[in-house]
Amino acid sequence: MADDLELPRGLALAWGVAAAPQRGPKREMSVEQIVEAAIELADAEGLGAVSMAALAARLGYTPMSLYRYISAKDDLLLLMQEEATGLPPEQIGEAADWREKLRALYAAQVRSYLEHPWVLDIPISGSPATPNSSAWMDVGLAALEDTPLAATERLAVVLLVTGQARWAGIVFAGYARTQRTTGLDPAVVARREDELYRALIDQDAYPALRAAIEAGVFLDDGDPFAFGLDRSLDGVAAHISQRDAGAPPQRSVWEADDDAAIAGDKRYREAAKRVREAERALRDARRAARQTAREARERATRTSAPS
């Protein structure tokens, strides 16, 4: 680690390079004890229950004494996330090939979210450059070492997998929270969700969604996120085959689709503006059509109601 790099306090604590507090009474606590108590509190009552006052009461100290160790709530959240994330299981690296390794990475991250669902409530403010989070990224990149993918493509694939795991964690952790608070098992939760959609979604306004409900999509016990991941990895496999055959790396999504000469052309800009206006008008028209349909159904219901 570069000696001249000044890290934010939270990152410095995560990497173990922050100096311990020197002033004040004899130190009887540690950053690790505070973080452990915060995780216990979040596991039991959710992230909203975590405050310096609650932690101080739990540890038997004053809130000000805690601030000598962790001076900001954001730093505490970062350290909690780092500790809850832990290191990736060694079994990921022992899987047969890049695809199985990435599947194992996905499954391990989902399990981690289920163990500590409050992690999903921490706002994302960029990539957490902490030791454990970096270890997960490292094992994902290592899974793709023997592929012809460029470094940027490997990182994109890892972000695809971890993003899918986070999305799955949000939904599955929501089920887990419901189960803990109401005593319902996932099958009961799914049935109630199905009942809710059946009551709210009608054929005229949402024909495709209603057809999916009738097909039992909310009652299926499969993992739609794992299915989506597999189809995404199918695409990665196809791209790897293309790269093996000599295809160039994928262009960055941040690159402009139009070169500077076209983007600066007055008539081109005017045409693009008209397209945006037409798209906005189409959205407004569809919204108005849905409202008109709802009003028509209400009138039909009143007309057919017995006097």
C-alpha cells in the first residue's frame, strides 16, 4: 500500500493502518468490539436499530467514548459490511471451470446476504475498496484467468455475477424477514404474493402480467435469479468463443455510439430531439389510455350494478 496515500478513516480502519486513539482514559474497548456489537444488534433488530447511543448502552459506555474509536456512522457501516461480508469460501476456487466458479461465487454471496440481510440496507456509494470485498472481486477475476477475455471484460463479468447475487439477496432476504416476523414459510409467502397480484392485476390493463399470474409464476419454486445468471453466463461463454476466434474486446458502455462529427451536426441534434419528444409523447399517451380504460371500467361497473 502506497505510503503517501491518505485513506478515509473507515478504509484505514478496515485495512488496519489507522492509529489507535491515544488520548482520554485508559482504553478498555476496541474497534473490533464495537463492530461486533453493532453486527449483533443489526442481526437481531435490523440496521435501523444501530446507533452510537444503542451501542454504548450495549457495551456499557458513553456514546462519546465510542467516537474516540469510530468517529462517524458511515465508517461504522463500512466496517460492519466488511466484517459481515467475510472472505469468500475456498471451495469457489476449487470448482471445475470458470462457469462453475462463478456459480459458486453467486451462491456464496446470496447465502451471505441471507445471514446478514441488513447489509442490503447500506446505501451503495461506490465500490467498497476493503480487504474482504476486494477478496471477493479477486476470486471472481481469478475464475476467468484462463479465458481470452480482456481485463475490463473479466471485471464486467464479475460485476454481472455479484449484481445478480445482490438482486437475489434483496428478494430472498425479504422473504426471510417476513418469515422471521410472521412465522410464515416461503411457500405461504409465495401464495400470499400470488393472491395479492391476482387481486390487483386485471386482464385489460396488464394482459401479459395477468397471463403470467395465471400460469403460476409466483408459485413456482425455481430460482429465477439463478436462471437469469445461467443465461447471462451462456452469453459470456459465447463471447469467449468469439474472442478465441479473434474477435476484438467488447466496447465500453461509456463510449459514445456516434463520432464527434455526427454528434455535433445541427440536423442530427434536431432529429434526436424530435425522437426524444416523440418518445415522451408516446409515454404520455399510454398513461392517458390506461387512465381512460380505468374510468371506462368504473362506468361499466356502475351501469351494471343493480339499482
